[in-house]
Amino acid sequence: MKQLIQWGSFILVVAIFGWLLTEFVPDYYQTIIAICGINVILAVSLNLVNGFTGQFSMGHAGFMAVGAYMSATLSTLLLPALGFSGEMNVFTQNLLFFGVLIVSGLSAGLIGFLVGVPSLRLKGDYLAIVTLGFGEIIRTSILNIEAIGGARGFIGIPQWSNLYWVLGLSILSTVIIARVVTSIPGKQFMAVRDDETATTSIGLSTTRIKVRAFVLASFFAGVAGALFAHYYSYLNPSTFNFNYSFQIIAMVVLGGMGSLSGSVTAAILLTVLLEALRPLQDYTGVDLRMVIYSLVLIVLMLTRPQGIFGRSEVTDFFKKRRSRPHNA
């Protein structure tokens, strides 16, 4: 009963908050909020690998692309062939979209497994280069498959994603990863990060642990890709290039390697910053967004190299406040 009340409260809060944003917030700002939510999922999932497991993956956008194109293929090609086309009631549409999200996440997780098994035996720079290479292989492969649009892009994707889905799944993904981190497998992730040799000495397979984290992160990247595809109704392979992977890495590093609160904060901060700087081009005639964006990152890294939160969470702050002795 307690679990039912918690889930019911979560759904109710998301529904109310989503309705308020949909009804009273202009479309432009709704889009920015949606991008923030998708980037939150990407940042917290990558932090599971880069922050909590101590590896360095540079191909996260590739797994997002797998989820995006798999979801688009399912909703645009497969489901209409099975008779699910035209106007549908809200319940049927959302149920189908839920299934599409799960399959997309599992597909990205499977690719993550196939990539992770050989690459996660490597360490440091070698791992970073290999994951970057696999990410580019995924993007280039999609670029050359004409059945899903190729270089022209994938068009005609139904707009099933909305703020309700994005907000709900961004919160749910963060909560699930937070629960994983505090569980026994999560402690194993951090053991690999802190001392891989000691972890091996107690009989644990570090490769298996790293692959587990990699697959889980890839699953959530695939879900984020599916939300992205069905929000914009159009996909282009150039979206999922190295620059997007770098932006996600910047969110993780800026927020703090090993801090979910930091990943959420940095994902929102950097996404909003890029959009807030967009009007500068009207005044200068030059797109200076990436220049200022890079300068902000440099300043923050110089003044706060461990990231905004370091390895701390928001809840740690409240614990410290409660533990302080009160004056008599």
C-alpha cells in the first residue's frame, strides 16, 4: 500500500506540473524544458559510468541515436504495418509509446553490451578512444541506411512525446539510478572506481561490473533518444555527433563526477545557458554561444575543479544541517 501511495503521488505531481507548464508556459520555453529533461537523463546515466564506476566513455550520443532511430522505426514503420495507424485514443497511444520506450532502451542496452564487452577491458585514454570510435561507427552506420532516411534524416515520426513523459522519465531515471548507486551493485561500481586491484582481489570481476554499468547507462540513453525522436518528429544523424557526446560529458564533469544532484543541476544550467546566449547573434552578427559557453566551463573548472557538487548530493546538505548542535 505504501508503494502504491508513493507511485500514485508521483504520477499526480507529474500530471499537475506537466499540465501547468503546458497550459501557461509558451511553446518556446516548453521546448527548452523538454531539452533540459532529456539532457538530465543523459547526464545522470553517463555519470553512472564516468563518475560512479570511474571509466571514461565518450560515445554516449551513439547509444542515444540507437534508441532514437529504433523508436522511430517502430512507431513509423512497424506499428502501422501491424494496423496501429491513424487516430488513436490517448490510452492506446501512451501504451504503445511506453512499449516503444522499453524496446528502444533495451536495443541501446544490447548495443552497449556488445560495445562494452571488448572495450571495457581497456582503461583510461584507450577506453575513451574506443568508445568514441564506436559512437562514430553507430552514427556513420545510420548515415548510410537509406531505409531510415540516411543523410536526409528520418521524417514523419509521430509526436507522442510531451512534457508529461519527459518530466516523468527524467525524475524516474534519476531516482532509479540513485537507488542503484546505493544498492550492492552500486557499491561494486564505486569499488571499481576507487581501487580496481582491491576489487579484483576479493573475487569480483571488474569487467563484468563495468559492463553492467555501461549497459544500464546505454539503456537510459536509448530512452532519452526515444523521447527526443518523438518530441521533434524528425531525426538527423548529425545531431548525434561527437559534439553532443562532449556536451553530456561537460554536464557530468561540471556537476561533479559521482554526484547525481550535480548532473541534474549542470544539465539544466548548460542547456539554459546555450539558449540564453542565442539572442547575442542578433546584436553581434556572429554566433558567440560556444565561445562564451567554453569560457564559462574553463572558469568553473579553474575555480571549482571537482565540479559544482563534487561527490556530494543535495541530501547531504540537509543531513549536515540536521546534525549541527543547537545553541543552548
